[in-house]
Amino acid sequence: MRRPHPRTALAVLTTTPLLAALVAVPSAVPASATALPEVPSRTIGYDEIQAYPRENVLPVWPVDADDASIAIGVVPYHEIAPRLNALQAAGDRVSAGVVGKSSSGYDIYAVTVTWPETAAEARQQERWKREIENEPAQAQDDARLKAGYKTPLFVNANIHGNEWEGTDAALRVIEEFATSNDPETVTLLKRNRLVFNVTANPDGRVLGTRANAAGYDLNRDLTIVSQPETVVIRDLTIQTQPVIALDLHGYVSPTLLHPSTPPHNVNDEYDLYIKHALPNALGIEAGLKALGYPETQSARIPFRDDAPGVWDDFPPIYVPSFSMLQSSIPYTIEAPLNPRGNLTPAERVRRSGINTDVHEVAIRESLDYIQEHRDEVLFDQAEVFRRGWAGEPQRDLPDGYVPGWGPEDNYHTTFPRSYVIPVGRGQRSDTAAARLVDLIVGSDGRVTQATQPFEANGRSYEAGSYVIDLHQPKRGLVNSLLEPGADITDRVDDLYAGPAAWSQALTWGATVDTLWDELPGVPTRRTYDGVAKGGLPAGTPDLRLDIQDGADLLAVNSLLDQGVDVYRLADGSVVVPHSGTNRRLAAVETRTNKVTFTAAPAGWTGTKLDEVVVGYLGTVEERDTLLDNGFEARALTASNLATALAADIDVLLVNSNVNIGGLSAPNRAALDAFLARGGGVVGLGTQGATFTNATSLLDVTATAGASLASGVVNVVNSNGPVASGAAATSWVFQPVWYTDVPATATVEQSYAADPLLSGWWASTSATNGQAAAADQASIVSAVSAGGNGVVLIGTDPTVRLHAKGLHSQLGRAILFAAER
């Protein structure tokens, strides 16, 4: 348990020379109201950098009387663009632009507020910004940088759509700084750059929902960035390179302020974060008291006030966690008063007004902290980058490093010297490798490609293989994506949320080799794009495609859609018989989906496939996983089977609890008819097993781990149609295993004797811990007595669109179940 410490001011720890610099960044807003540039900001030429302000006339949206913001007493979405247009027209401090679109098509606005700059001045600011990252030791001692560098603050508002007031606080600060001529404001704007993502989730703001219109909690989507809104947040964070980043939320009473409890992400340079994060939080708390409201006389600072695991910053899926890996001092700010629910209009306005004040205090106090400790925060931002370039080990901090710091806070990792992502021979999926490289580069990691073949750690690699030197400025970010992770089960009794491990190297389907002590001695060039070539074998053989990636499923479904005969072999791979037309269409797939066909084995036999339509009983995650892999997906519920379970649906994907006995007569008749005609079923987790048990398709006992048990697991695969060729690791969020499997079924995958490789898997009973899951089935396939293909999957191929490497297993299961 954390030992509480007094709510007293905390001096900044300073053990190094100081910087007194102000940062400027290339605008988060392009010159015209278009999407952000696709190339990383590091590749933008200096001659492309424009003066400030960078003004754009924002499109004005029609008045929406149904906007949920109106009832709360905050600014409706349709009023935001007119306000920003007026501020740009009235002065020269505000630059606003459309930097992306929401899931449903709303404009996303980024606003930069600063004192005007000539193009030459803006270019100089960019040079200093790059110097901090690329030449950090030089930046720490650069007198010109110290004298002229503008300090960036980034405010991300309204990521949860029904937590509105961050937007209103941002607009209030923008408007005041755009118009005030008091000397303090003028000086601040001459020495700072303020960047605002005014509403990160306009869909949710209008609809009054936490999620975006696609159904995703955006503050669980970093670093995966499956949603357009989180791509914007990621890119603004990278381009701004903020000293402090604020993510504005609601509603937790009293106001919640980061820093967080352990576990801490093992890849963070936490000493350089906590020395600033805690005193600034205390300053915000003091500012809240000064507001004078009874509801703001105290704050909850989890690091100070909570037990480990209650509110942690472990996974990099949150905006602050991602920002810390970008060398920022980030915060989640949870305003205290919930304005939703059965309240009078006046009470809603009162609460939202106090919340807006709270967020404004967080912005202003953070700006004050930057000004008062400019030397230290800039030195330490550069220090994160310097340690990365130098490959230095992380610091082991003594108890009391800051008040409340104890052994429970020390989370560390050991950085390897490099990683290699092979191409060609030794790579299980070139398309998965390319996708992983794109994720790393998009997150601002640095990747190179070998220009000739080489050997490393006793292995041979082809030219074009990706070499990742971990002596780079954002090594923590890169390593967080690639390392296996740590088993933290014995360190904490609780987690705020999962996942507790996420390794994209082990869950995205690519082969990634870790070189602990070696950087390959081969010429390389930096790459900004993962590339997979795909290919066909020479001659005229029948074409085999081993489905090991979602791209392979896209190719199969595309060929089926075009009427090509495709046959599934017993091992789950598919064969396209040779013909001139088939080879031409397959060649199109090699170019479109970058898949690689090989020559089919002599004498092959298989089952002919048809186009597959999948009805899913589940969530948007099932929907989007199916769509991402080329399947036609139809949403079903227990109450609409009679009308929606059409004759052309081939497979049910079940990931929701369906009370079979409670179905209405028409819905039960529709389900029975589907099963009678041989419809297949793929069930996920315990819900899938409950369904197959109730319908007498496959009777097993399903057991689930604790609700937050999650991470990378060790598995053992057989040669069945679903798991043949699968990786020896999988991903769970919550693990499920199957026992009492009948002899008529095949266990295609099981948890290993030591199931958890990394993550958190505590027991709440003797039956749901790791020992109970060891050697038990995680994937089971069968054909029912009535001829239905059935697969149960106890891992998690659909959760949050995360485990790309498991999509091939889900797709293979669907193709198996679809056979009549």
C-alpha cells in the first residue's frame, strides 16, 4: 500500500544543468483545412514551414438542435467553427484548421495559439525542436536555444464525448489569449506554443456518448490507433512534442489529477516524469482550492492517495501513457461534477461551469509550472532522448525520491541492443511485418532496412530486412511495442484496466528477433514505410495460400467474391486450381493485398468453399474484425433472429450471452432452421461455449480467468484447420479454457504448462488461475452430429482490434465452420 504523504509543495529535483528554453513546433494545422501530412514531421523540409498565424476558414456545420451538449449548458459542436473563424479574423495569434475527420465525418479542429512568427522564425523553432530530439546533449547546452525556444503545451479535450467541459475550457483559454493585451499574456505567447485538440471526439459530443460513432472508447486506442480520431491525437502529440500534455475528462469526485499509481510502464524514464508531475499536480490542487467552490477544496492524486493498481498508467493505450513515451509530462484531469442524469437545467449549467473552471485551472497552472521550471523541464525532455541515443540503463530510484516513492514504484526493463524483423525466409508473414513497421514508424520510432544480406546472432537475413537500433531517442516507445512484456501478477493485486501486456511483436503475426547484445553490421537506410511484395510461383502450378494473416483472408474472400474456385485443405490452407484467369486474378491479389502464393502440393484434396456471410452476435469489435478481413458481416441479436438470420448467412459468430431457452418461438424457429441446414458456429469465450452447449452442437466446460486477467500467453498448437502454423504465443483479455472436451472434437490449441508469458493473471478462486488453465484447450474444433462446423476460441482475436496476429485463426475457424 502507498504511504500517504502531506499535501505540501514539492520542490523540483534538479541534479543536472538547466535549460531556459521555449519551444516552437511546426503547426499541428496544415496550411489548408486538409488532413495531416502522411510523412513524419521529421521529414518535412524547412522550406515547407510557414509563418504564424496559419489561418484557415473552417467549414461551418448546420445548427443541430439535437446536439447533446445543449442540454448540459456547454458549447454545441456547430458553434465551435464560427468561434474559431471569428478569432482568426480578429487577430493574428490563432491558427485553426481541420486536421482530420471523426468516424461519422465531423471535422476535428486543431488550434495553435502563439505570438506571430515570420517563416524564418518558425523554421528556427523547428530546428531547435529537432535538436532536442536528435542532438539532445547539444540542446542541453545550447545558449541560443535556451534564449529563444518556445515551450509547447498540448491540450486534448473531450476524448470521451459525454465528458464535455474540456472543450469549453480550451475555447475559453484560446479566446482570452487571442484577445488579451496584458503584459503577462503577451510575454507568455512570445515564449510558448499552445496547441489544442478542441474536441477529440465530436461524434460523442453530439451524441452524448463516451465512445465515438463507431462504438470505440478512444482512450483505449493508443498506440493501436484503429480509429481516425486517435490517429489525429497521435500525430498532434508527435508533431507538437509537448513539455506538458493534458487530457481533459470527467467525472471523478474530488477532481482526479495524475500522476498515477503503480504499475508504471516499464519503458518510461519515470524519474524524469515524476519529479515534475507530482509538484505540478500539487500546484493544480492549490489552484482548485483557490476557485472557492466547496466541490474543489481537495483533489485526488492517485500517486499520493491510492493503493497500487487502483489508477495505474501501465498500458500505453491511454493518451497520457502514450504521451509519456513521447517524452512529455502528461496528465489525465477528471473534473468532479457529473452534469448528466435527472438534474434541473440550472444544476447542469452549474456543474458544467465548475468543471470548465477546473479544466481551465489545470491549463493555467501547467503553463505556470512550465514558466517557473523551464530550464528543468526542457533539460529533462532532452535527457529522455539523450538516454535513448546513448543506450543507457534506466535509473533505479531510492525510496523517497519524491514523497511517497517506494519499492512498489520501481518498474524497469532491460533494453536489447536491437531488433530484426526479417523479410522473406524466416518471416512467417511479410504483410504482418510491414504492418508492424508502419505502426512503429507512425508512432515516431525509427526503423532502417538492410541494403544487403547479413548474418546476426547465428541467423541469416535477406536484404530488405528491417533493423531497429534501440539506440534511438524514443526507444521506450519502440520497446514498449516490441518487447514481450513482464508478468506483474505478483506485484499488484489490482489494475485500473487492461490489457496488462500487449507486445505487438508477439500479437501482430510477424516474426521479430531480439538481439540483446548485437547491432547487425550491415549497411542500412532509414525507412518510413513497411513494404510487402507478395508473389506467385513460377510455371503453372495450382496455387496454395497458407492463411497466416488478415491479408491472406482478404485475398481469399476477394477471390471467392469474384467466383474463383477456392478449396480448403485439411491444414486450413487454401488452393486455387491453375487456369489463366485464376492466375491473373491471384496476381492481382499479390499486388493488392501483398500475399504470397506457393505451389500446391501434388495430389492435393480439399473442400470447395463458397462466399461466406457471417452473422455476429457480439459487438462492434466483432463487426470490424470481420470487415477488416473481408467477410460480409450481419449484425444479429437474440430478439431479431426471425427477421435477420437470413438464408444466405453461413456462420454465426457468437460473443454475447444468448438465452436459448428464453428465445421467442419465431426466433428459436429461425435458429433451429439455420442449424438444420448445416450452418456453422464460431463461439468466443464462455459466451460461445454457452451457446454451443445450449444448442447441443458441442458440449464443453468453459472457465474464465479473472475479469482483468490479460496479456501474452504461451500456447501449443496442433495441425488442425484453425491453428496449423500459428505462433507459439497468443493474446487474452480475459482468458478462457475448455475442459471435458468430447472425443469427437479436436483440441487445436492449448495453453502451455506455464501459460502466462507477460501480463496479469491473478486467481480469484482455485479454479480460475494460471495453474488451472495449464495444458487446457484454448481452441476446439468439431463437426456436430448434424453436420455443423463448430469452433470455440478461448483467446481474444477481436478485442479492441488489437491482436492482428490472431485474425487468421478466427478467419480459418469461419472457413471451417462455413463448410456444408
